[in-house]
Amino acid sequence: MIKIGIIGLGGGGANHASTQAKNPMADLVAVSDIDTALMKKVATENKVPHQYKDWRDLIANPDVDAVILATPPFMRKEMFLAAAEAGKDILAEKPFGVSLKEAREMATAARKHKVRAMVNFGTRNLPTYKKLRSLVASGKYGKPQFIWFKYFLVCNPKRFMPPGWFWKKELSGGHLCENAGHAFDLICELMGPVKSVSGTIATLPIKHYAERLKNDQPNSENLGIATLQHESGAIAVLANGSNPGGQWGMTFDLITDSCIISVTGDKVIEVRQYGERIYRYASPVGWDPIPRGSRAFVRYLSNGGAHDDSIATVEDGVRAMQIAEAAYLSSDKGRTVAFDKI
């Protein structure tokens, strides 16, 4: 039984808590949040024995083997470094900090203190993307050459409105950091190492800013385009942002040297060749990354740290941040940026 502590009990953290409370391989022993009423509610619902307003006290608890960090991104580095120094294994929600510098500091700490750490990129454990990776790895449908990726977050009062910190680049890292990390991680898994990145970003006035933030306008982009040149010669183009008309799920076309593999809404894969559909897969599960990633983390620890494609390592977390930072730098400088120079 892996004894788990969770820091941050908003929507994501509460989901981790209910997942681990039901996990036969885990024992949820502690939770922490500055909102004591919320913490008491989550602890009561999940029968958690220890509650801490100060996250440092949770990390200091010798009964805690591993820590899940479900806090906003700007809070994550200090907690990660403290947990690593205390010898706790760590699941960090994405993004891996709010800058490449932070991500590299966190990865260095994990290696220095020899803790097992995982970044919860959503596509690692969803059935659709496990199937997609296996199809590409098999070589049956050709070698990837180009991917055209659309990923727009729904943002409207009827469905979902991100919290205020999401719109501040210094707190979230920006859209290409906070939101597109899922996509960057998957693109690299499918297309291989990145050679160079070019990016274009824009912060445009759209309705949900006014509804949510009133006069506190964002400094994070709401539209970012990143073009990745891979070492294989393949190219990936990602358009990412937020919009009131958006919907949950990623949609993209992966072009190989013999087929087009299309993914719609995280659930459906279709392969076409010569204009005819030759393969179709429909998952019963859409975007559901937190419980799946949470369980994968415990399996990872229970297996002695042996990881497969379900586990995004700290190096994977740094890689996604490196792509985002390269895209921001490219947009600022008006030129393509060599990946290994970032």
C-alpha cells in the first residue's frame, strides 16, 4: 500500500482524492489546502485521517510515502523541491512549473534526491491515445510525416471557466505552457525528437475575458501557434487557445507516408487510405486524465519505478516546457529557434 498525501484540493485535487480513496493499491492518509472548509469536506468524504492547512506539515509527515501536487502551477516548484528533499515520490500535475528554468530545477531535484516523479500529461493514460501510439509504433499505417493539431479549451460560464490565475502568464506559464503541454507531449511521442520551433502568439479581446475578469485583463495569450520541425524531417503544427465556442477534446490529423490517421475529440480514431476508411476505433472514454494518471502513478511506484508509456517523466515535463518556451521566444524574436539552444 502506497501512502498518499495530496496538496491542493480544487477540482483536480478533489478528483485525485476520490480516486486514491477507492484505489486498493493506495492509502490516502493526508490532504492539505489553505481553504479549511474545502479540506474538511474532502477529508470527510474520503475518510482521510490527517488534514494540514500548511502543506509543509503534510510533507513532514513520516507516514506519507508519496505526494500529489494538484496546486496552481505557480505554487508547484517550492512544493516539489521540498517533497524531493524529504524523499517523497511525486506526481505533479502539468505544467511542470511556469517556466523552463523552474522545470529544470525540479527535474534536477528529483534526480539528486533519487525520488520517483511523474508529470500527469493527460494523453498518456487515455485508451484512445494508447491505441494511437500502438498503431503508429506498429508501422502498419506508415511513417509519420505531418501532424495538424487543433486544441481549443472551452471557456464560457455554461461549461467551464478557468480560475483567474490561468490568465496570468507569471502564474500559469501561458496557454502554450499550461494547456498545450498535453499536446506537445503526445506530438513528441508520435513524431520523435524536436529539432526547431517557431511560434506566433496573440492576446485578443474575446467575450469570456470580460465576463470573468472584468477590468483585470490577461497577459497570457489566448491564441498560440507552434510549428515543430522534428529530427526525422517531420513537421507538427499546433493551434491552441481558449474560446467561448470551444469544446473538450483534441482533434488532429496525422499524415503518414501512406495514410491519414484522424483523431476526433479524444475518442475516435479513423485511418483512411486512397480516400477510403480502412480502420476505426471508438473509445467509450473521452477526456478523463486525472483518475487515470493518479492510478498510473501508484502502479508506477508499486512496480518499483519501472515505467512504460503511461508514465511521463520529469524529462518529459522539461521537454514540453522547452517547446513552449521556444515558441514564445520565436514569437518575440520573429525567427525560428533551435530546440537545443533553449
